Amino acid sequence: MYDSSYYYSDTDAFFAGFFLIIMLVFLVMGIIGYIISSLIYYQSSKANGFDDLAYVAWIPIINVYSLFLLTAKGEDDVTVRAEAKKNVLIYAGFLLVSFIPFIGILASLGLCIYVLYFTYRLFYRWSGEPGRAVLYIILSFITFGLFYFIYGLMKMNKPFVA
């Protein structure tokens, strides 16, 4: 006969508690990261002439528009905003396709590369040098994004160099 009773041990309780604590730490770190990145995008938008759209940095999911607006290339305000909207649509396309099985893996990889490029563009606009921007991307990887937050907080109130 099959015995369906199972007695939980102290080890099970320990690992369940440990898992819960790890999940809470990741949740708190995610919220802190969101607040800091929103603050960076908000202040950078205000410092670089996008006062009317600075509030978008605080809206979840839509705040990627702030990143694309800060990194868009263009001659005037209209072309910069059009370029940012185009980039948001490409980002949304990658994001939607990433939920499709099998193809989603490639779309997720493309999405990571896409965001990495625009993070490079943001570092380039802050520093004015392509070599430094690459170095800052590498430092952000090594420090798990901590360098991005520290450098962004230092540069968020200053107009772009490039």
C-alpha cells in the first residue's frame, strides 16, 4: 500500500524560510532599483529640456520611453520624440515576441542587446567619449548595475555633453 503521509523536517522549514528571505531581498532590491532609475531618468529629462515628459519616468513599464527619449538622435525636438517613439515600439515588439516559446529566447536576447545599446548611448551622452561609455557598461556589468546607479545619480542634474 502507498503511504501518502509526509512529515516535514526542520531542513524543509529552513530551506522554505531561506527561500522566502531571498525572495524578499530581491523584491526590496528591485523596488530600490526602480526608484533610483526613475529618479535618474526624471532628473536627466528635466536637465536636458524634456520637462513636459519628465513625469513619464515614474510610470512603470512606460518609463522606457524616458530612456529612449534621452538617447534619441535628431536635429530638433520633433525628430527626437519621433525617434524615441519608434524605439519604444521596437522594444515593445521584442518584449511581446519574447513570450512566444522557442522564438522568445532569441527575442529576449535581442531585447537585452537593444537595451544594452541604449544604455551605452546614455553613458556616451553623459561622458562624451565612446571609450568611457564602453568602460562604464563593463563596470556596470561587473558591479551588477551599482555603477550605473552611482554614475547616474552623479550626472542626472547635468546637461548632456554629447
